[in-house]
Amino acid sequence: MQLFSNGSAQIGINAESLSIIEGRQAADGTQASQQSTLVEFADKMIRNLINHTESFTVRLPNPQQGGASQEYIPQSAFQSWYNSFSRRFQANPYFWRALNNS
């Protein structure tokens, strides 16, 4: 890029055939960066789901284990999490980046 004294810039454009472009690989880090973001999103989403649903855990007797109890999470806990997460995602698709899941 060449800058001129009046503040304008010169930009070069290179036209190439589609067959040449299709044969190229993505720049180093491009795919890894996208994959890293997807992994981070999935991790934060699942941790948020776990943190939310754990607070709804109930202990009920398990008849198959002779009186021993088992922990259960009501389906409504998953539905309330989904509704909340979807609403927040629609309002701001990047809200998950600020989630602090421990």
C-alpha cells in the first residue's frame, strides 16, 4: 500500500481464475481460529447448562436399588435454560463470551 501526502491510498486488486482460487488452502490459523471459537462456545454453553440445571436437582428413591436414592433433574429445568439461552443469544449472539462459568 502506498500512501500519498493528500491522505489517499492505492489498493491493488488481482483477478485470478476460479480453478486457481479453489486450489488454495486457507491462511494459517484461519480454520484453527474458527474451530477454537466453536469449541469455546460449546464449552461455555454446556457449562452454563450444567450450572443452571444443577440448582434444580431433586433426590428421589430408586426402586430398582432397594431404597437407595437417585438424583434427578426435571425437564422443566432444561426448558427454562433453553428459553433463557435462546432469548439472550437472539439479543446478542456474542453474550456467551462474557459468561463466567466455574
